[in-house]
Amino acid sequence: MAPRIRPRRLFFALNSGRRLPAFAAVWFCSPPGLARSPLTSLGFPPVSTIIHFSPQSTTVNGFLGRYEKRLDDKGRLSLPVPLRRAAGDGSLVLLQYQAPALALFPGAAWETIQDRLMEYRRSDRDADAFVRRITSFAVEVTPDKLGRFLIPGWLQEAASLEGEVLVVGSLDRIEIWNPGLFDAHLEDGAPDASEFVHKIFG
């Protein structure tokens, strides 16, 4: 009976399950996936097969999930740990993205939006009002070591945030909603959802 293979980023001898140092292996498999090849390791008893699990990243790029959180007495929100990890270190841009929700953009994502806004303003003389609407409702925030950041009172008011809030991962951004308004928003968009599902997922 073949021994069970444990998926670690090290080499294992299949006949004994004994871990061997990396220098003992003289063969590598090409990613992706697994491969096996008989060999004799250098300076070790012969083994039937050595297997190498190619180190592959399992990190998902983008923000996912929904989390129930609460604003503290100072108007601070603590980012959920999975979203905090995905956002990385550094500042974020908080703005009223689509009424009545707020959105957090990492620096790189915001730079892309900023470039689009500048190009839009250059190409359309009537775009100034729209650009001002976006930028005047935007602030830079830097979460502390606990992932907390302050939502200014005027942005809380703009998004009807008070007490319990819903934090939603939305691919390139993090959205912050009044829970009741979020549910109503989903219900309003339900009739058109099937069309988008078909386009995206086939």
C-alpha cells in the first residue's frame, strides 16, 4: 500500500515518507501539478520515488466576502482581517463611489481611476463637475495596526452609516454599506442579475 503524500513544499520519499534535505534531490517537476521519477538520492539509501510539490501561490487577487462590523464611538471602522491582508500596507482612498455606499480603493487601484478621471477631463470640457463630485467626496485614510480608520462624519451621513455596517469585498474595491440599504440594492438589481451571470460565467 502506497504511503499517503503530504502536500508540503519539500521533498518526500514515497516509500518511507521520510523528509530529505533539498540538496539530496536531483530532479524537479515542472509546474503546474505533480510528477514522479525513480532516482537514487545522493548519499542516502535508494528510494523508489521522490516527489516535488511546486510552490504555487494560492492567494486570490481581489476583495471577496461580506462582513458585519460596527462603527466605534469615534466613527472608526476596523477592516475585517481577510480584506486587510488583501489590501496590504499603506494608505487607501475612501470615497462615496455609488450612492448610498462608500468604497475603499488601494493606492494602485486609485491611481488607475485618477488617470481615467484626468483623461476624461481632458477629453470632455463638461467633465469638471463630475470630477469635482468624485474628488470632493474622497479622503485618504491609513489603517492603524488594528486595521482601524476614521470615516469622517460627512461621509457617514452621505452613506447613512450608523452603528452596524456591512463591509463587502467587490473585486478591486471594498464597499461599506448600511445593511438595510445593501439588501434593498440587491433586490432592486435582481431582475437584471441573470443576464450578467450568463455573460460572466457562461
